[in-house]
Amino acid sequence: MNQNNLRLPEQNSITLVGRLTRDPEVRFTGKGDAVCSFDIAVNRRFKSTAGEWKDDTTFIGIVVWGDSGKRCGDRLKKGLPVHVEGRLQSRQWETKEGQKRTTIEVIARRVQFLSKADSPQEAGAPVGKMSGDDAAETAASVPDEDEIPF
């Protein structure tokens, strides 16, 4: 096989399923680009060495850009389940007290709504998602770090 034809999988890729821990927040850059942020709780259930079941929850920040971000802001609510595909990105900032902080968040390429916004108990078949065009638009519209409004 010719090595020039090999296509390597994307090295920075993550897929998560979780529930929103808060309502999404939509902001706009100076250029008018929408950016939506929300957190999801991802659960893992495991058996301890003592044989009892334990739950481990991880909280992950999600960022969605462009029209897809607007849709997430309009349709998602705290408690709703989502399926997110994207890439990890670290971000650093300094607090007012001069302390350096770092966080890792997911820059979403695709967000799939797993339940209707008006009925969180009906988690079942997907009812909304970004199309391939939306995902391409989201990936293409991610601005420079200087443009991020938070």
C-alpha cells in the first residue's frame, strides 16, 4: 500500500455522552460570531475492590461556535442529555488576584440532542443534531483565542 494514500485518524478527538449541568450561555464575539458554552456531567459506574458499586462523575466544559452554538443555546436546557463529538483544547488565564489557571474543554464539532427540550424525561431517539454542513461551518468558524469572549 502506498503510504501517501494512508489517512491517519484524527489524533485529537473525543466523544462524550452526558447531561447538561446548567443552561447554555450564548455570547457573541466582537465580529458577531456566536459562541455557546455549557457543562456536561459524564458518569462512570464501577465496582470497588470491596465489591460495592460506585459512581464517578466528571464535569466537562463544552464550547460550540456559529449557528450550531445558537441552536444549542435555543434548544438545550439543564438536565438534558447530549452526545458531543469534538476536540480537546486547553485554555489559560489569570485571575484578578494574579493566579494562573488552566482548563481543558471540548470544542464541539457535532452536538446531538438526545431528548426534546420541553420533555427531559423522554430521552430516546435523537431529535436534533448538527448536519455535516453545520459541523464544517463550526470547525471553519472557530476564531483566534483573542476573539473568545470568556
